[in-house]
Amino acid sequence: MPQIQIIDVTNRDGEQTARISLAKIQKTVINWLLDQMGVYQSEMGFPLSPHERNYINANYELMEPGPNGQEPLMKHIQLGGWSRALATDVEKAFQQTKIKHFNLSISTSEQMLRWKFREKFSEEDILKMVTDATQAAKAGGAITAGVNAEDASRTSLDFLIRFAQAGKEAGADRFRYCDTLGHDDPSTISERIGTIAREVEIPIELHCHNDLGLAVANSCAGAIAACEAGQDAYINTTVNGIGERAGNADLVSCILALRYASRWGKTNLLSNQIDLKKAWKIARYVAHAFGLEIPINQPGVGANAFAHESGIHADGALKDRHNYELYDYEVLGRGERQALPTGRVITTGIHGGASGLEYVYAQMDLGFRDGEHAREILYLVQCANLSTQAPLTEEELWLIYHYPDQVRKLLTLTP
Ligand SMILES: [Zn+2]
């Protein structure tokens, strides 16, 4: 049976959003939380960007056992990189990083061929470029490579089929249908994806933007159409729907829609590896990392997603939760009471010293072997905080303590 998997692109498309960015340790925690959640792949960034190199290499090390038999931090997730569909870019990515999964992107629409590339490339040139880039990825040792048609929703179906076919013949594992401008609607995308899946017989990735508020609906409709045509589907999501302009398909909303929507919920196509119980944690971490509040009406994880005040609703919810709640808050990992300290608070970070550090780590049941060990961790804590410019979270402190060598590497930038 075909399946739907999630390829989360928070650390690539999410991060390339105007006005916001992430520190490399925050991107690492996001990869780690996605791994815990059972997400198939994280598109972790750009292997060709010099500032991403140490982060990418350190994260690949975090997927391997440590020198003293230490468990890998991340156990299942694939870490992928985005690259232009140019063989030269792919070759450079291999020289500079340990990247083993690629998505290779090039525009395919008439609009972009004419008005972005200014007719520098014909359709045949595009096919040759994607073929060469895919072959370079596979020849260089890529485990998976996807071919991305940018602006696919405004590209003729005939050319998209030829593009996906060229990718497949060159060894691509997936075809990414990019609704770059959020132009599709659920019925159109279903029809187009169904046709491509049947004609080319290649697994399909849905990459949908939210300019018309349809990113989640389009992603799910497209993924189901691919499965119904016999192909595996991969939905590109971002945590809290963060992304260019109006954003991408929200991770939690896509999972909820595929589990609870009236028809889609019955298809049982979403991979059962996905642990929705991690939703609350990852949504809050990513909101903190970007410095953005989760909207109160955000599906599943918003402050009001399970709030009732109006007389009839509160009465109904109290009599039976399913009167006014489609799914239970526990399935999202919600429901615990949280106590906020109102007295003394000790934090550690850029200004921290030994006593504060030891106190904070003792609250997490972690101690230090000796003064040298504490000084090593303290300096990493200071550097990490310098890069996050936000109070360090327990996940970040835990990562620094247990994987200091990889954290040192990913914090290292050489301008
Ligand atoms: Zn995008």
C-alpha cells in the first residue's frame, strides 16, 4: 500500500522567510525534535552556504554513534539539503559537506522561464540540467535525490510529466511538485498529481504555499491523489506553517487533517511512525526559536484550540468533550499543568558563571566531573546563547552537555 510521509522543511523554506532566522543550535534541536516525532526527513538547509557547513557536518555526526559508544542523538530521520539543479552545485556540496540526501530545484513554468531566466534556457535545457544534477548526486553517493519543479502549479502538465520522467530516468527517487505561489486548489492539484503519478510512476512530494490559505488542503488532497494512483507521497511541512510570505503547509495541521478529516481520516495513509504527541513540544520550541508567538487559533497547538467560554459551548464541552472538540488535547501532548516560578530565578547564558551553571544543570539532574568539565560546558553555553539571542532552553542545554564536540563544531563560524 502506498503511504504518506512527512518531509519537514522548517530548517530550509521556513528559515528563508523574510525577517526571521535561526541559530544553528536551534536548527539542530528542530532536527532532533522532528526525529523524535517520527518525521521521515528534515530538509536541513543549504549545503552550498558556507555558514551551513559546520552545522550540516555536525548534524551528520549526531546521527552516528559517538567514539565511546555513545548513542546517536538522531536515530531515524534523514537529513536533506536543498540545491539548485546544477551538477556543479551538487559536486561542491559533496566537497564541502557530508550531505547524503538532496532536493534539486529548478523553475519549470513558462512565466519563470520567460521572465526570471529571461529565455536563457529552453525546456530542453531545463531537462538536461535536472538530468545532469541528478546523475551528479547519485554518482557522488547521494542516498536519495528528489527533483523539484519550482512553480509546478503554473507549469503545463505536459512539461511537468517530461520533467519528472527525466528525473526518474536519471535516478531520482521523488518528484517535488512545488505550488510555489500557492495558486492551486484541492481539486486541481488532485487531478494533476494523479495524472503525473499514473504517467510517470514516481513517488511525489507536495510542496504547497499558503497564499490562498489552501496549503494544508492542497498538500493532503495531492498526497492522497498520488497514493490513489499507486505512488507514495511526501508532504512538505513547516512547524507552525512558517514560510515565505503567507507560509507553508503547517506540520500539525497536515497530520490532524490526515488523521481526523471526514474522508481523509479514514484512508489511513499517513505513516504510523508519526507521533503526534510531540506536537505541543515542537510547536512551542519553534515559536520560541523564531521569536514568534503561536497564533491563539492555531489548529491543535494554539492557546484557544481547546478553550470554551460561550455558554452553550462550555456547557456542551463539560458534558462531553466530543460535543465541541474534534480530537482530544492529549493526542497532541497537551494537558499537563505548568508551574511558572514567581520567586528567585537562576539562568545561565552569555553572562553566566560556574555556580549558576552548576545550579541550572543540577535542576536537570546533570553534574560535572570536575572544574575543567564545567568550564568547557560554560563556554559552550555562552557561545550558544550568543548565537540564539534568546534564553537557552532545556533541550539546548541538554544537547550542549551530552554532545559538546558536535555543538562546538556547529557553533563555529569563520567569516
Ligand atoms: Zn517553498
